[in-house]
Amino acid sequence: MSKAATILDHYDLRKTKCREDVLRFFISNAELALSQQEIFYHLQQHYDRATLYRTLKAFDEKGMIHRVNLAGSETKYALDQAVLKEKDRFQSHIHFQCEKCEKTVCLSEFPIYEPSLPAGYEKTKSEFLITGTCKECNSTA
Ligand SMILES: [Zn+2]
Ligand SMILES: [Zn+2]
């Protein structure tokens, strides 16, 4: 069984070709957050948008991917490292957005240390997005 198929099994998702292909695309871009457009563009010859959208929704509901909200209301999706490493716990981590190549990277080895909040404040979620230039762009400069 392929890696993608094994993961779908693990998350109790019925195996469809679309789910396997989308998952494979995420696996081959591990550590990168992908926009819906990138995913649609890569797979649009094979599947319609509604099918791809449902697939992303299913992965999201299972907690296999997480959203990265960028400036200007753009959202990207990234595979949780827990999916690949078979860890159960997802850890909030820093995201890095490159201003040159526009790649968004999951810095999953860099967890977010949550500041404590003043009394009376209750957290729903926190995000930590750093912008700058990434390793690849800096090495070709
Ligand atoms: Zn870059
Ligand atoms: Zn991430």
C-alpha cells in the first residue's frame, strides 16, 4: 500500500484516487503551505474544483492539515507533520512567508511559546507568521 493510502487508512478516510493524489501532493511538498490555487492548478486536469474542495475539507476535518492565514485574507494549507511522523499531537509552530518567492514554510521544529494572557482573556487560537527571505532565496542572492 502506498504511503498516502496508509495515511488515509490511519485517519479512517475512504481511499479515493483524488484523496490519494492530493495527499501525495502535500507529501511531496512537506513543510510547505500550499494555496488552494496551487493545489487546484496541479490537479485540475484530473478532478473538478468541487471534488478537490471536498477533499481539502475532509483533510481539514480530520486534522491532517492546518491553515496558515496570510496577510490580505489569503489562506494556505499545510500537512501536519504529525501525519508523516505518526505523532498524535499537533504542535503550533512558526510559519515563515518569503517575500521573494512567496513560499510559506512550516517551521515545525520551532514551536510557539504561548505568552500568558491578562486575566479575563481567553484564547481561541494564536498564529505566528514571520515574513522575510527564505534559505533558498538567501543562498542564491
Ligand atoms: Zn524564498
Ligand atoms: Zn504549519
